[in-house]
Amino acid sequence: MPQKKRKRKIAIQFYVTKAELEQIQTRMTELGTTNMSAFLRKQAIDGFVLNVDLTPVQELVSLQRRCANNMNQIAIGISTYGAIHQHEITALQKDYDSLWQPLSKLLKQLASIVKM
């Protein structure tokens, strides 16, 4: 039996786990393709990988937790004593200000990535 004349003559081999193979097959099904070689070649050439530094997000989560804790303390103070002190409100406002500034900066950075 004569061999096909191949346009691509260099083979690349790699190994995957069963779960990874299932993910690849799921993606292929979603895209409506059955040719794994063509799919993997297209992903390797035209696909992209995002390496995202989530440090700013972790900082925002920490600030958000602090704000939530402060609000809980204020709620406890109101239910226990019927009132809150002005310094508690000022502390909460300060925390929210420190939360919104980095959040605004991060949202601008994300918006610039989306425009790419």
C-alpha cells in the first residue's frame, strides 16, 4: 500500500493524563472538530497563554476582608449598644478609600488588556 504524500513530515509527540485528554476532546467537541492533529496544531500556533500576576487581586481581597470585618464590628456595636462611635465610621471610610483606589487602577489595567 503506497504511503500518502505528507505536507507535514515532522512528528511531535507528547503525553497527557486521562483528564487532560478528556479536556482536549471536550474542547474539540465544542469547536465541532474531529481532527485532533489539526486542533492541536492550531492551538500550538495560534493559541496564547496568559501568565497573570494576581498579587494586586490578593491585596484587594485582603482590603475587602478588612472592610467586611469593620462593618461586622459596627453592626455588633449597633445591636449591642444601639449606637456607633464616629471613629469607627472614619476607619471604615478610610478602608473603603484604600480599597477603591487600587481597584480602580486594576480595572483600568484589565480594560487595557481587553482592548488588545
